[in-house]
Amino acid sequence: MMVAGSFGLQQFSNLRYQYSKKQPVTPEEMKKYGVNMKKRAEVTLETEYDKVKSIDIDNWSNKRGPRPWEEEPAKSLTAKQ
């Protein structure tokens, strides 16, 4: 048991150091893949809090998503009505 635990910890340690040496992605690289990144000054905790604060959480309706085993969700909705 102790020997197996040692080998397991070794594998996790290798993963930790293997992926910790990765460099962050630059905005130029992301544009190459079609992702538009916002500037760091645009996204702050205060701006995101203001967005969430403006959302009306008292008036909402539950929307059911499609299930993989359902063929046509539109027919099942009309059958209930």
C-alpha cells in the first residue's frame, strides 16, 4: 500500500510540474483562433457586480432544455397544450 501510494504521488507531482511551465496566452494568439479578449481594465469586479446588480432576479420563468432522447421537443410542447 505504501509503495503504491508513492508511485501515485509521483505521477501527480509530474503532472503538476509538467503543466506549471506553460506560458499565458496572449490576445494576439487568441485573435488568431477567433476569440476576442477584453482589456484588463474593462473587466473588473466592480463592473461585473454592476451588471449582476441590474439583472431582475424576481421575475423569471423556468425554461426546459432539450433532452438527448427526445426526437422533436416542439411536438411534445404542443401535445401538452
